[in-house]
Amino acid sequence: MQEDILEKIRAEIDKSLVSGCDKGKGKYENMNSSKCNLTEFVGASSVGDTIGLVIAKVDPQLLDAMKVEKKYRSIGIIGDRTGAGPHIFAADEAVKATNTEIIAIELPRDTKGGAGHGSLIIFGADDVSDVRRAVEVTLDEVNNRVFGDVYGNEAGHVELDYTARASYACNKGLGAPLGRSFGTIVGAPAAIGLVMADTALKAANVEVVSYCTPGNGTSFSNEVILNVSGDSGAVRQAVIAAREVGIKLLSTLGSEPVNSQPSYI
């Protein structure tokens, strides 16, 4: 049903992102740079099939239809096929670094036919330069860091995310308490995620923020997702313990799970 997912994951780290539409102008190489000369385009990355866009002045009718809580003049947009958790944590860093707010996060059933989600993340600000910068920070995080603890093979994936201080993206998308250490633990197939969740809670004194399954809290993805909060050391310990168990279990279903970036947790 799918191409060799393992090779795709290994290849992702060798591909990269560029701000702007012309090859050679930015720090990174863009996926399809020669195909875009639109002012809305900020950059794209092969990691997660991620695209970053801005709209300098959103049509008022569209803002009404979007039903956002606060209507900003400008919006920044992150869309991807594979990731979700890493993208939300990347957007969390962008909110910390810019004068923007998160006005919407949605998790479509995607992963290009795999077991998990994609994501749609929307930043809002009164100045287009602010949302553009937020999109740039998010793309940089996606391309260089936040996929470091996503491990996959042809059967599924194990995803771990961590921040020492959760901000508004993790809060809106995952329910993280603001300002506290926060971690996300994901296992697919869901059976592996369930064991990972149990391992994490036994490994450290953390609080459960939410527990999601294929029929509850996900877009019917084949995952179990545990979100936890607490002291920084405890959250890291819980996430690391879950990672070790998840990788071992996933390896029984196929080749050794690999990550596309260096681990950051």
C-alpha cells in the first residue's frame, strides 16, 4: 500500500527547506522552489511534507467563515502531511520568539496513508512580518530539530515530543498547561502506544493531561497518544522510558525504527 517508509524516513534528513521561492537564495534547499513566485509562499520542507504560507490581509468574509476567536489582519499558515506533534512543538517555539498568537490548530487524518496525523496550524498577528517570522521559525524547527525523536519503520512509528516550557501552541493544540514542562508520547499501531503510556507513567511522577485513542481524541488514527506535564526532569524521564519501550516493540514488526534527525530529548 505504501512505498518503503523506512527509506523515506532516512532520506528526509538529507532534504531541506528554504525561505523564499528561488534556489540558492536561502539557507536551505526548497522542495519545488522553481515552481513558486507567490508572495504568500514562505518556504517548504520535505520533512513532513511541510509548507509555510502567509496572507498579509485576510478577506473579512474568510475570517468570519473560519470562526476564529480574534480576527487578525494577517495570518501565517503551516500545513503538513506527516507530523502533527512535532509541528505543534515547533510552532510553540515560534510563538515564544514572535509577537503572534495561535488562532487555530487542526489534526487531519493523514500521514500519507500511514497510522497518524498531519496538521494545519494558523498564526495570527496585526503585522504580516510577525506571522512570516513565526512561519520561518516553525519551518526551521521542523527541518532541524523536532523530528529528532520520531522513529519509524514500514509497520508504524514512535513519536516523542518535549518542551521545558509549554506556550500557546501546545496549549491550544494539546491542552498543555502554560509555562510548565510538557511531553507527548505516541505509539502506532495503537497497541504499542498503550504500553508506552503505561511505561511512562510508571517511570516518573507526572500528571496526565490527556489520553487519546483511535476512537477518542484522534482523527481515528491508529495511535495511542499520552500527553503529560510536571517537573522538567520527570517529564523527560517519562518520555525517554516510553521511547525505549516503543522502539523495541515496533522493531518486532519490521526493520529497526530510525529517526531522521538527531534526538533532542
